[in-house]
Amino acid sequence: MLPVATRSFGSVGIFAIPEMGRFYRHVLIEKNYPHHGAVAFGHYGKALYEVFKYIGVDVNAIGYNQPKGMRYATENPFA
């Protein structure tokens, strides 16, 4: 958690996630979801992936933040 004055109301938390800026640009904004993301604190990716498949979510629509050095499909390889 980061100590940032949000100047907002309600529940707001700000925390740092490695490589999240790239994920935000190349997944959330490009798919028109600039305000929709989810974070699970723990190792739940495998279980969530199966749940999403079970409820009919297209597995190609599931995004996650790529580690440094692993490009997103729309990321410029020469940048």
C-alpha cells in the first residue's frame, strides 16, 4: 500500500504492482476497460482461470500483467 492522498471518498487503496503500467496500457485501455481490474492477494490464478472457463468467459479475453521482457501482443518490440 502506498501513502497517497486520493482526495476522494469511499474506499480507495493505492498499491504498486510490478509492470502494472504496461498491463494497464496494453490490456485494460486497449480493451476499453480503463476502470475494471481485479487483484487477488495470493496464488489464485489457476483456480480463477478454471472458474472463468466454467462460467463461459473466453480464455483469450483473460489478461494478466506480463513480466519484464515478455511482450504484450500489441506492444512495440522496438520501443
